[in-house]
Amino acid sequence: MLQGHNSSLVFYGIEALRRAPGDATIMWRAGVIYEALGRSPRARLLVERALAANPHLPHDMLERARQILDRPSTPVSAMSTE
């Protein structure tokens, strides 16, 4: 899907989270990136954290969050190390 860009997307997502760990928008965006990369458990975790930090995100972000959270997912504890 995003072949060739995976490592850059993950790097910048992690860097953004490191610089602003409590920013709900950054957590949400990182979750969307992980979802696009097929890393649904990590995406779900980040989206859940984003919603916990700010349950009043804009409507379009909330709708995308619902889509991610509604997908079946393997528990994060069962994920391999990234």
C-alpha cells in the first residue's frame, strides 16, 4: 500500500509522538499511518489514546477513529516488536 515509505512514515510518526506525547491529533495521525501500513493493533492503541486525550476531536477524525476501532484486531500484547 505505502511500499517504500514505511520506514520514513514510522520514523516521523515516532518523532512527532516523542516531541508532543500528549497531543491527541498527533496520536490520531500516527494511528492512521499505522493502519495504512497494516499495523492495526498499534493503530488501535494510538487511536484509543488520542480519544482518551481529547474525546472532542473534529467529526472527520472521530469518524476515522471509529472505522479503525471497529475493525477486528489482535491484542497489542500479541504483536511482534517493531
